[in-house]
Amino acid sequence: MIIKYIIANAFISMPSWRPKRGIMKTHKIGFLTYRKLDALAHEAAGIMDDPEVEVVFIEGLMENLIDRVNHEMKKGVDVFVAGGANARFVEKYTSANVVNIKLTFYDYFQAIIKAKEIGGSIGIVSYQDNMKQDYSELEESLGIKISVIRYEGKEDLCESVEKSGVDVVIGASLANEVAGSLGIPCIFIYPGIDSIIETINDAKSMSKAIRDEKERSKIFQSVLKFSPNGVIVTDNESNIVFFNAAVEELFDIDFNKTQGEILSEILPECEVMSVLETGEPQMSVINRVRDKDVVVNRIPLEVGNRIIGSLIMVSKVSEIQKTEQKIRIKNNKKGFNAKNRYDNIIGNSEIVRELVEEAKLYARTNSNILITGETGTGKEIFAQSMHNYSGVYRGPFVAVNCAAIPANLLESELFGYDEGAFTGSKVGGKAGFFEIAHNGTIFLDEIGELPLSLQSRLLRVIQEKEVIRVGGDRVIPVNVRIIAATNKDLLSKVPDEFRMDLYYRLNVLELKIPPLRKRGNDVIEIFKHFVSKNRSLETYKTEIPDEAYDIMRFYSWPGNIRELENVSERFSLFLSRINRHDLSSYREILIKSIGERLIVMDLFRKHGLNFEPEKKTQNYNEELIKDLLDVFSDRKNKVAEILGIGRTTLWRTLKTFQK
């Protein structure tokens, strides 16, 4: 009777914790503003008009914000948006989640142009080490001196600006205030409306992630409360009616031999007489039962007003810790997503079309894949695309750069560590990348840089499909698809630097990514894509004639797509200064964007010659001269200057070649 009662009422009595659908949730975003940024922030929020977002505006500067931020956190603000010093200060002195407003190079460029009109040297104010830009090219192009002035506080900034001796200051609100007090002109730099809107949307995404995390935590608590590992049922006199196999295993007792016995005589630490007498449940009591630490929940079973028995739920403390650990791993997977698909691979050359078809074929298998190719060819884009085309596309995609993580940390990052494995280790330990990638894909970039000492551990993971954390003894099964990538010839590193058995385990299927120079007109198509993306922030549109791109076919692009993207960014920047009706203007800024010296050195190299700037006269041949004339729009003076010969000598040389 008691068992039937429990089965019939278990789900009826359980509180409903499923999230309700169709209810619009408001995300409270705190926006930390100061002076002019306040107006921009209000304007951006008004343009967004997002019914899911409530923006709370908080005006102030650095230390004046701390109390306000803590107050708004108590009122339900999950994420704050801030820029520069405010962002760094709030992150340092509060527990708030902060999304930093990013200023682009284009924002700084516009401010520098305005500052140049005032004249003199320019100082760009940056809080601590925020500034990463290199302004040497702009200094040379614009004929100005640019200094970066770093600070940690208002007094520090005042002193730094004064010492710098600059004539014009570029910076945010605090920089304007300090410059004004010193009588120095200041150009206020602020993000564009689009950038602010994008930052608020990022904050909304973070708020949603935090809220989802809280909901999952509540769900876990419900599961922990009502679905423990061990279940014991007694009647109203504390006689054992039932317990499950988990109890038998946990306490090494046989149900058939103990049924009908008084519970306190078998497991005295779990006695329930006080619960049966008072009708009050006893929840989450930690006891040591038969040398095991357990959590015990004692609940009276009632029919009407009559207590008919008790339900005891028992969980090992260690198992609860493991469950928490698994949930942490699951939550960690949230940020490990593959963003790219085959549609994101730009290019229509035959070699790329064939490569995509080959990658699609590989993606459908469970075999390990080795992607080879020069640096910057887009190996990770192919890896992400294969993941999204595979049977594990719903699982995580975990990318690990084996060269970027110090060797002494790489082992614990890949395989995880248990609590106490080393000084400074996290309480409860930490899941490694292989655990996080369970039922998904792990992408091991620059696999050739993996230390020999770790190669044997990686080989074991591949063979056994299990990991043991650093400092641990528990075997953790992992189901992971491995895609590795390298820009080196791994076979040439065998056996001194790379294990042969690991090489063949990884290189079941090989995908060779061609360099950009072998992809024909793809280089122009990719460049146009990047330029279009970079110009989206501009207020003007310019049609670039196809003839302007001819120069790109002469260059071999040693940095491949990564170099091409950088060149496109510079090209987009210089578009603002172009004569749009002059084809040569486009070619000139394209040469400048790539780098004239790089182009010249590359052309010499293609013709088997060395460009030696220190030599007065260069070695040359007919084909080199023709290419130089093509690149530099038939400007013979320029070509003669590069070769270190006079225009007359060049003219005679061309006549000789014609004969």
C-alpha cells in the first residue's frame, strides 16, 4: 500500500519547476555613463526600443560608481555596460559582470584627424594598459607625433598629461575634464551609436546566460531534494518496507534479509521515529553511516491527517559533488560553439570547391582528421564547418591552441585536475578540455607544438577514450571527435619531436588547405568581402573598379587570409582620402595597404632574385621589369628607382628586350 501511494503521488507532490513558456522576461542592464556618453547611451537605447531590455542609466566616474553599482545589483541588474576606466574600475572593485564598450581604430582615426586640425603633438589617453593600437603608420602618413598617455586615477592622469607636453589630448570624459583644467584642447572620443547598440545586445546575451544559469541551478536543487540515489521506505512503526539497490550497494545490506526489521536496528543513524511522531520532515541532514558521509532527507508520508510511514532519501556526499561537477562541465560547454559553416568559406575556385566537398565527406565519419596548411589559410573555419556538418553538431566545439598555452599548464588544461593537485588549484578541481568536449569535437590547433611529454597522454586518450585528471585516480570516459591542425610538416618531426604512433592516429584523414596564392580569383572575392564588412561603419559608399584589383594577382600573400584581412582594413581606412574618379588612386592605396616594399621583395623572389635595398643597383630580368611596370601602372621613373638605374638605362634595357 505504501509503495503504491509513493508511486501514485511522487510526481503529483513534486513542485513544478519547469520554466513557463511565453512569458517575456526583462533583462535589466546597467549603463555606466559620464557626461557626453550619457546622451549617446540614451539615444542608443531609444533606437533599440527592445521590450526585453530595461536600461538603467548610472552617471558617475570610477570610485563614485561603486555604491551605485552594488545597489543596482541588489535591485536585479545582472550586467553593466561601461567604457574605459569605469569598466576596469568596476570590474576590479565589485563582483559585477561588465561588458566593455569597444572603440574601433576608425573611432580613433576620426579623432586624430580632428586633433590634427588644431595642430601640434597629440596625446591619446588610455586607462592602464587598454590601448593596443600602433599609430606609427598614421604618424608617418599624417606627419604628426602621437603619444599614448596611460593612467590609473584622476591625479595620476593630470600629472601624466602635464608631463607629456602634448598640444592636443584625445580621450573620454575624464580626459576632457583634466585637459580643460590644464588649458589644453581636447577631442572627445566616444563610440558610435551602432557600437553602443551592439554592446547592449552583448550585455543582453550575457544577462540571458546568467539567468539561464540560475534556472539550471534551481532545477538541480529540486532534483537533489526529491531524487536522491538511495530510497528507504518504512511503515508508521519504523519497520523497513522497501529500499532500493542503491541502498544495498551503499551500505552493504540485503533487502531480503532486513525487510520488516526496525530501521534503527539496521541503520541507527537513519532512524525516523521523531519524524513519525511530529510529522515534521528533516531535510538535508549530513550523517556518517557505516563509514560513509551521506546526506539524509526524512519525509513523513501522510494520507489525509494520518501518518502511514516515512520516506528516507540518502545520497553520498561524494556523489553529490560529482553531480555538481558534471553540471559545471555542462554549463561550461555553453561558450564552446562552432560559429562557421561551409557557407562562410568564400571562394569559387575549383580547388576550393573540391576541398569543401572533401571536407563534407570527412565530416560524416567519426575518424580523426588532420588539417594541414600554411598559417592564416583558415584551418579553424574548415574545422568548425566540419563539426557543424557532422553527427555531433549539437555538441560542443572546443578549440585549443597547443602553442598558446604554456607547457606547464597545457596538461591540466587538456585533461583537467582534481582538487589539491597543485598549489592554487580550484576547490573541487577543474574539467579539462577533453571532458568539456564530450559528445562533441576538440580542435587541437598547432598540434606540432605539443610537448613530447604530453603526446603519450594524448595517444592514450585517443586509444582508450578516457581521461584521468592531473592528481586524480578516477577514469572519466570521453566521447570526442578529434580534429588536429598544423602548419608544419609533422612527418619530418618524427621521431625526435613527434611520436610516429600519434601521427598515424591523428592522420586518419588529411585535409590540405591550399595557400591563398593558389586560389586564383578567390583572393579578390575574399578581399571584397572584407572591405564591404569594414566599410559598413562608414557613411559613404564607393564603387571600386575591378581594374584596381589587378595588383593583387602579382602578390603571393605569404600571410594568406589573415594578411588579406589586415590589408583590407587598412584599405577601407584610406578610402576616405581617395580621388574616386582616378583608377590610379585606388591602386596607390592598395599598394600602400599591402606595403610597397613587401610587394617589391615578393616580385623579386618570384623571379629567383633577391631585393637588396642596401645595394645601389639590383639584379633584374625582363619578366621582373614587366611585372614591376604592371604593378606600378607603367611608371618608369618608379621602376627605375626600385632597380637603382636611370630612366634612360631602363628605356635602353626595354628596347634590348624587345629585340
